[in-house]
Amino acid sequence: MNSLLIFYALFVLILVGVGVLVIYNFIRYRFKDDKTLLFIGLFSLLFVLDIILTLSLFSAVSASTIGL
Amino acid sequence: MINDLLHSFPGQDQNEAVFVFARPYPVAFLGTALIFFIVFIFSVLGQLALMNTNFFQISDTNVIGFAVLFLGIFQLATIIVFLVAVLDFYYDLIIVTDRRLIDIDQEQLFFRRIAELSLEDIEDVSSQTQGFLQDLFNYGTVEIQTAGAKDNFNIRNIHMPREVAAITLDLSEKAKRGVTEHLRLPDTSIMGVINNRAITSPGALLAAGAMQPTDMRRSPRNAFE
């Protein structure tokens, strides 16, 4: 179970890196008063919430393993 | 430095007023957004279904844990792909100034094409709305035919395409008649489209930041002095 979590953390780090690259690539062309930061904020929030959801489901599965 | 309307593309002159600054209309993105939403929701439902052992008949918790994390990674990748799609769509731009037309196409993540056309080189401008959504929300395609061997410009999913076409054509005709750049002002009832909003007076252009405060066209009286 722990090795699965390590792989998950590794993939999350890679995806965060890709996300930062994407944001950096676009943010150079942003305009005053445009919606770039709103998009980035919303997607970052969704990203974090998704990690929390996945980890909470995974911890529920782990807890049932301990129970067995 | 963050761009603004008076510094919206490389090579913009200091007193170059902007009459059209338009991004694709958001309604045109609904189809793509719906696909991403369905994929994401099904993935989350898959995770929740995995927690219910009766649904997939899997009893090995290692397999369930792996599947939950795999779907989690899939969701995160979907979020990033969706962000790229949103920004790809949002960063397409058409800009019409008192001396040129600029078409900025964000085609892929690292591919940005900027095409420029002098108003004098515009041969004809037409607009087209096609289908129920485009008709209902007043967005469509503006096609700009160019003189000579230059490629035509097709600008898709633009809000108020008729108005954008009329403004571009009017400015082009003024340029061909030899009207000085800093005196060109569209005679159309809507004289500008900035961020999908109709502009009806030079004062509103000034307020939108599309014109220098010292511009002679800021009030109609000054424009003809």
C-alpha cells in the first residue's frame, strides 16, 4: 500500500511540474483584466480537491485492509 | 509587463487606437467543456463504485487501492489537459486597430502564430453565423479576403461578427481613401467591439483603455477639427 502511495506522489509531482510549465507558457501573454488568473485559480483548486478526494478514498481502502 | 490594449501585440505604435479586441465567444467552448466534464465525472463515479465491493465484485484491497490511485492520476491529467484546452481557446485573439488587423492563433501549447495585415490590403470582409447556437448567441465567423497572393483570414467564434466585419470594412475603406491614421474612426453605429462588448462612442473606447487620453478622436468634435 505504501509503495502505491509513493508512486501516486511521484505522478502528482510530475503533473504539478507539467501544470507549472503550462501556466508559465501562457501567463507571458496575459492581458490586464483578463481571466487567466481566474482559470488558473479554479483549476488549482480542483487539482487540490481531487488529490484530497483520492487520498481520502485510498485511506478508507487502507483502513479496511488493517481491519482484515 | 502585463499587456493592455495599447500594448497588445509586438510592434504596436504608441498612438495606435484599438477598435476591435475580441476573443472567441465562450459558448463556442461548451461542447469541449461538456466532454471533459463527462470524462471527469465518470472517473470520479468509478472511484466511488470501487469502494462498493458489491459493484465490481473485487475483494482484494490492493487492487482496489491501485485502481483508486490510478483513477486519481487520470483525473489530475484530465484537469491539466482541460486547462490547456481552455487557455488554447481563450488566447486566440483578433485585434483591429486604425492601421492594421492582427490575428493571434494559439494553436498548441507551444505554438503561437501572429498574422498581421494592413487595412489597405483588405479586399473584402464578410461575416457568417451558422446553426442554432451561433444564431441565438450572435457569434460566428469573420472572413477577410486579402489583396494579392496573401492568405485570407478566417476568424472563428467571434461575438457580434456582423459588427466586427462592418468596423473592419469601414476602417479599410478609410485607409484606402487616404484618411490619416490618427483620424480614422468607424462611421458604423457600433464603432468598436472590446472584450465582446459593443462600444458606441469614442469616449467609451477611451474608458476601455483602447485609445490614448491625448487621442484627437476621443470626442467627435475633436476628430474633425
